[in-house]
Amino acid sequence: MRILFGGLAAIALLVGGFFLIRAQQQDDELAEIVAPPPEPQDTGLPMADPGQLRGPEPPQATEMTREERRFARFDRNGDRIITREELLASRTKAFKALDRDGNNLLTFEEWAVATSDRFAKADGDRNGRLSPEEFATTRPKRPLQRCKC
């Protein structure tokens, strides 16, 4: 039985090789066929009133993607590279507001005072607990979004 299957496999390989060689010969024959040269185009100038001719429309400016706008906000000098200083500049104002003594070190006490003040400001009824409505007042202020009408 093994001999029979071995013989059939050998025949299948020979037939497959024959078809591969034949396909290669057909590809070579097709490559030898040369396409006719293109007909010459009329390259003369148009014979119309130039006042009525219009060129292509100017390209439209594309709106920046959200990520491109975010990148542009951090890239302060517009050189398409964000340095460490440019990245940290947006955080400096918030850090200085928390750093009460101005020594460029934020201690736990400074953070705790700022957090306690924020809690006291949000606790409108002064019961020591924040309701959902009171807690909503602690949400960071978002810049106004312009309408994209």
C-alpha cells in the first residue's frame, strides 16, 4: 500500500512540475509581446477666451484632529517638538497655587490644606458631608467648547 501511495505522490509531483514549467513559459511569452507606442497627444494650447477659463479649486485647509490640537497646545514655540519645559508649563500654575510657602516643594500639609479648603467650599450646608449636588461643584472647570456649526 505504501508503494502505491508513493507512486501516486511521485506522479502528482511530476504533473505539478509540468504545469509550473508550462506556466513559466507562458509568462515569458507574454513578456516578449510589446505594447504599441501610445498615440501622440495634442500638446497645443487651448483656443478659448482666457477670461472664461478656470483653474482647479484651491486646496481646502483641513481641520486639525483632536490629537493635533492637543499637541499644538503643548508646543508653545511651534517647532513641532515638545520639550520637558513645555510639557510641564501647563502644570506650573496649578502647582504654584498649592505651594503656599513658595519653596517649590509640595508638602503633605500644603496639599491637605488645599484639599480641606476645597471640601469646605463645596460643603454648602456645612454638615461635613458632600451630597451629589455639592460634589458636582468640585468638578474641574472645562474651557468653553466652540460650536462647530
